[in-house]
Amino acid sequence: MTNKFPKNFLWGASTSAYQVEGAWNEGGNGPSVQDVKEIPQGTTDFKVASDHFHRFEEDVILFKELGLKAYRFSISWSRVMPDGVVNPEGIAFYKKLIKLLCENEIQPVVTVFHFDLPLYISEKGGWENRETIQEFSRYCQVLFDHFAQDVPLWQTINEQNVMALAGSVIGTSQKSMKEKFQENHHMLVAQAMVTKIFHEGNYQGKIGPAPNIASVYPASNSPADQMAALNMSALRNWLFLDVAVFGKYNHNAWHILESIDAAPEVTREDEEILSQGTCDYIAFNYYNTMTVGSYFDKENKLDQQSGFGIPGFFQTMENKNLPLTEFGWPIDPEGFRFTLNDIYSRYRIPLLITENGIGANDTLTEEGLVHDQYRIDYLKEHIEQMALAIEDGVEVLGYCPWSAIDLVSTHEGMVKRYGFIYVNRTDEDLLNLARYKKDSFYWYQELISKNGAGESDEN
């Protein structure tokens, strides 16, 4: 690879609190929705996870050895304010983590909400209850006051669009579309409110959203399929980013919501808050693209992979041009370049990749090695396409693949691993939770040392 990345490019990696920390009932931590949701049979819960809460010092030293310039992690709302009152032990934990990162020249990149709503808020109606907007604002104010001097990049809500469109899959919502998009609206207002708080507090740094963005391909060159792709993009992507960047809803997405009786109630005060709380940059997660055609009756469809459709607007379809991971996710490196350009040409503000990676059933050898060439290949191909996007003129702040260390997959447990560092446990047995560096660890270490340029093509 001969492409040059910016001198201060943030080569990083990511995790989330409930998937990596463990210590679910220690340090004053309170329960979140992730602690009480139904776990698929045969997979682990999140009570111990990767035990990062107890081993963060060891992990940060490994992150330093890996060469990370940034570590994107989430702060657990229920660890910081388990019952609406600040928990000093929770604040102390994150202060120690952030201090250690800074001492090791790793920039903390913080997501304030990553699927783990405190249970006490959920029991009062969760995001469907307008009071949660104020609860979220108070929580974020606490975080800014305690940590903003050391955290230059903040993300408000991780994958809000996934929560709205597939909440039942990740254990955050099992409600009607009308209820989901009212919840979603309250999240958008809350996001704008805390963005406004951040700006008015003159904190150093940037704040932005962190949706999962997937550019949408039409299944054919027919006008109907082209329109289907436009509609899916509006609902899947631009609804969430238009509000964050422009302070108002995307018109196509709003039309779809009205058509399916899912348009939320929006007050005049909401409109003012949305217009006043626009973001500084866009963080986003990329795993693959999507392909859609014009809607057809499900009983007549040929493709059994087809999963989501709205009558009259679009129907998701399989893209037979793309290979799949062992867990059935499409692999589309060229789509990464396309998505980066798609976002940047629309919004023209800096971008930060906060997740990208391949989940696989890694094997630890008797020698303590993990040969994950498939992960190296996946990341290499995506980084090459990111480099081309930068050459295209896209402003990219950094790249934080998922994940820094093995953690509990949201609904596939420890079988589906993403990390550069192997955690020795299974779904059934905690074993010794020892850390082992995978082959991808050494590959990424070398790539970072050369700022992404000119790494060996031996692999």
C-alpha cells in the first residue's frame, strides 16, 4: 500500500462497556437492560464478559504495545448513575482508565450510550418516556464535567438506527414501528440537547453521532429499484444523519414514516432543540452495504436471505456479487470507499470510523497462538479502500475497528470473536481469561507503525 494517511491519523480500536467490562454487580454498578434481556440458548450473559473492569491496566498495556493512537470505548450509564444519582466508584473507574490511556499516549474516544439503558429508566418507559431526554442530559453533563478535559472526541449514541430498525435483535426494544420511532425521536432530541450543552460549555473537542451506515445498492438498473435504494438510504441512513448535521428530518424518510403511520409527535420546542444541537463530526460503524429492490410480496420472493421490506418502498435482497463471513454477513471493501464518499459528499464534515471488522470462530493453539489470516485479509482490504477514499478527498480522522479485544457478541456470545487480542474463555467456561495476541495483532501493530503505508504484502 503506497497511500499516505494524514500524519496524526487516529489508528485505534473499539469496545463497548457491557460487552467487555463485566463486574456487573461491583463498584456500585446498577443493572441495565442488557443484564435482564433474554440470552440466546448456548451463549453467555454479560456478567463477566472479558473482565476488563478488573484487567483494564493489563489491557491498556497491550493496547500500547499494539500501537493504538486511540481507544474508542463506551461509558456505562448504569455504572456512573445507576439510580439517577452519581456513583463515585463508577466515576473513579473511568477516571483511572482515561488517565492510564493518556499516560500511554492513547487518545480516549468516548461513546456515552451503547445499547445499555439503565434498568430503572427502562422500567419508567425508557426512551418512549420524554423524561428520559432530561435524564440523558443530566448524565452527559456529569460526564463532560468529569472527563471532558481529557477526552477530545465524544459520540452521543451508538447505532441509534439499529435500535430503531432492529431493536429486538440487540435486546433494546420489542415495540411497534410507531412506538420505536417515537423513542427514536426522543433520542434525536436528547442527542441535540447534549450536543448543545457540550458546545455551550466550551469544552475542548468534538461531539457527534455514531450510527451504523450502510450504503444501499439498487438490485438492478430499473427505475423502480433505483427509487427503492433512495428510499432505503433515507430511512436507514439519512434520517439519522440529516437530523444530527442539518437539524431537521430527511424529507424522504419522513414521508415513509407518515405512510406507515410511524411518524413521531414533534413539538415546536423539539424543532428548536434539533436545529440548535448540530454535530461537529460524524462517527459511524461500517460492516457491509445493503441491496434492495422494489417491494414484492414475501411469498413470491426467491431470495430467502431477504429480511426487511416496507410495502411500496423497498425490499432487502441478497447481493450475489459479495462473499459472506462464516456468520452470513456480506463482505464489501469497495462498499466502504463508496460509503465514505456517500457520507462525505452529502455532509462535508470530518468522519471517524468507530467500528469495522469480521466476526469469526477463532481457535487458540496449544502454543497460545491464533492464526486469523481471514481477519488480516478483511481489514487490509478495507483499509486499502479507506486510503482510496482519502485520496478521493474524504476527510477521515481515524479508524477504530471492532474490536480491540475479544468481547461478548451482542447475540452470538463468545463464539463470534472480533478482537486483536484473544480472551481465553468460552460461553460455558470462564477458564482463566488470559490474553493472547493474535496474528492480526502483530499485523496491525506493523501497519500502525508505518502509518498505514508500505506494509508488507507477504500475507
